[in-house]
Amino acid sequence: MDQTSHKKILVVDDEYNIRDVLKMFLSDLGYTVSTAAGLTETVGKLNRELPDIVFLDIVLPESNGLEILKLIKQFKKETIVIMMSGYGDEDDAKASLKLGAFDYITKPFDMSYITNMLNLLGASVD
């Protein structure tokens, strides 16, 4: 498996601290990371660059993360989307997986879980 096949990551969250922490963490792992705070920024990023992986918050002020998930899958079906939530709602988790999300993680994040998940995806950039 090509270890550099997934290098561009987009982090979508309305909370600056979450975006910043994930951006620093993923950048330190060697990924090219961009961020967006909501629907408008996400659409702009998708129009300019198609990320390989998207970390997407479920609860956003402009739009529901599930709606953005559908939009991402329309842009590029192969994009790996990892849904994030501070609430851990089982219905949201099931709905996101049904719509094509790869995984559903809850805040606060287990960074070793994220690292292991990216390694399993063959997304390491060693």
C-alpha cells in the first residue's frame, strides 16, 4: 500500500481550539492540514482542493455536519470522512456511518486512536 496516498487533511469544526489542536497534531505527523469553521469555508476549500481525509464536526452553526458529509461525498466519493462530536449521540453515529463516514469519534480526542486509525488507513506519511 502506498504510504503517502493520503496526505491532505481538512479539519472542519466551529471551535477554534479544536481546529488548532488537530491541525498542530496532524501537521506534526507530516500531513498537509487546512481548516474550516463551517459550511461556507468548507465549500470554498472543497472547490480549491479535494482533501483525502476530512475530520468533520457534527454540530456546526451554519449547517449540520451530516449535510456537509453528503456534500463532501458528492465532491469526491473516495474522501475518508471522520465525524467528530462532543456529545457521542448514537443516532448521529449511525446516521453518519450510513451516509459513508469512515468513523465517528468523540471529544476529547484520544490522539493515539487517531494515529492508529490513520496508520490502518495506510495514511501515514513516514
